Amino acid sequence: MQEFIGLGGKAIEVSTGSHSQVETRRYQRLSIELGLMASRGSDFHSPTESRCDVGRAPPLPDGTAPLWSDWLPC
């Protein structure tokens, strides 16, 4: 992660259809501890790979800074 940040990384994917709740919380903790913004996966590869159906990605956990929070409206 330090190399990622050193190369300019600003955000990590915290929540995806393939992460368990434990994994999501782990990535949330990392994003908070390392000062990274968070994103969520919205892609879908197959019913056997994802825990949720297409278009039903889980939300970011409360207290997580979404990557899009600083975006200005068009």
C-alpha cells in the first residue's frame, strides 16, 4: 500500500460484490488509516464469483470517504 500511495494512489476499492463483510471492513480500516478515498465495485463477472447480482453492489460502510465526495456537479 505504501508503494501504491508513493506512486500517487488516492483511493482503494472498499466494497465489491465479491467481498465478504469482514473484507469490506478490513479495506475500510485501511482506507481510513492510510488517508485514502474509497470506491465500490459495480462490475459483475458471473453468478459464481459475485455475492450480489448485477447492479446491486453493496454500499460503502458508514464513515468511509467516497472518492466522488469531492467531485463538482456538471
